[in-house]
Amino acid sequence: MEKIFGILTAVVLVLSVWIGFKNSSKLADQKEALTSEEARMKSNEAEQKDVKAKIKAEQEEIVTLENENQKAGEELVALQGEIDELKSQVSDKKTELESIDVKVAAANELREQISDSEDLIEQVESTQNKIAQLKADIESEKANLESVTQSAEQAESVLAEKSKIVEFRSTGKSAPSLSTTVRGVYGSWGFVTLNSGNAQGVTPGSILDVLRNGEVVAKLKVTTVEQNRSAADIIPGESGVNIALRSGDRVVAERSAQ
């Protein structure tokens, strides 16, 4: 009987050791899971802070873009007024030329009617001088008309270009005529600076193509825009491998967006 109790006692001890080992292993797993969960929560908090910061930055960019669009609209109105004034000047110059042509025709008719009489020689010479002066006035007015016309054409060209820039800004895209180069490369931070900005049609948040030998080798997302320069993040390639960008690489508006 004592032997049986001894065996039972031994079995109980073995079971106790096994259960203790089991519980100890489970406790270790739970501690590890808790540690992993705490790390994940900290990571999520950091991501949330980063997302909030990006949202705030994008909101500020939207406000800036709206202000720039309003300013561009005011510039367009002012430029249209200048074009209308130039067109009015062109119309006035054409009217003056028509008046001069009438005077020249009258002078030529008068010269033909004048006889070769010695008494009328002085009048003929005076008429000829007037004709010469009128011709000089015509040439001067023609030159002025050409200058005014050229100014009007240039103003219309600027207006058309600004209209395109405003149109593409409203859709979040850079102007299709944009053609610039990489100014500086900061690969460790994942961004580059460009030699163009707001004045050349670069729009915050738009996607740009980096060309090399006519092929797209990388894509950029504009983050900051100033008057004549800007900065953009390098968008990772689909394969996860990025082409090393260089200062001087050509940059244009995203081709698929045009």
C-alpha cells in the first residue's frame, strides 16, 4: 500500500511540474504578445501623427493654391483690359491711316490738275512737299501700327498661357508646357528640387515625369512651390528599385495627365 501511495505521489509531482511548465510557457507567450501589441500601438500613434501632419500641410497647400488662383484670375482680368486697350489703339491707327490715304489721294489729284504755268510752280512744289510729308506720316503710322499689333499679339499669347496654367491648377495638374530640370537631388531624404515654380506652371500635389533619353525613368510628386523653384518627393518605382536621379535631368508634366 505504501508503495502505491509513493507511486501516486510521484505521478502527482510529475503532473504538477508539467502543468507548471505549461503555464510558464503560456505566460511567456502572452508577455511576448503584449509587448508586440504595445509596439504596434506606438507605431500606429506615430503613423496617425504623420497622417495628421500631412493633412494639415495639404490643407495649407490648398489655401495657398486658392489664393494663387484668385490672384491669377485678377491678373487675367487686368491683362484682358490691356488687350482691349491695345485693340482700341489699333483701330484708331487704322482710322488715321485711312484719313491720310484720303489726303494723299486729294494731293495727287491736285498735282495732276496743276498746269506748268510759272505762276503755279511754287504751289506745285508746296503740294509735292505735302505729299512727301504725308508719305512719311504714313510710313510712321504703319510702323506704329505694327508695333501695337505685335504688342497685342504678345499680350494675347501671355493671356492664353496664363489661362492654361489656371485651368490645369484647378485640376491639380502642372501646365502641359512645363519643361524644367532637376536642380538638386537629396536621395537620403527621398526628394529633389527643381529649377521652375509657380511662374512656370508647377502645381502643388501634381505628378511630374523625369525623362532621360526621351524615356520616363522616375516620377515625382510636387510638395512645395515657390515663384521660380519647387521641391518634389521621389515616387518609388513599381519594382521597388529607384533610378538614381541626377542634377540636370529633364522634368515635364506627367504625360498620362496631358
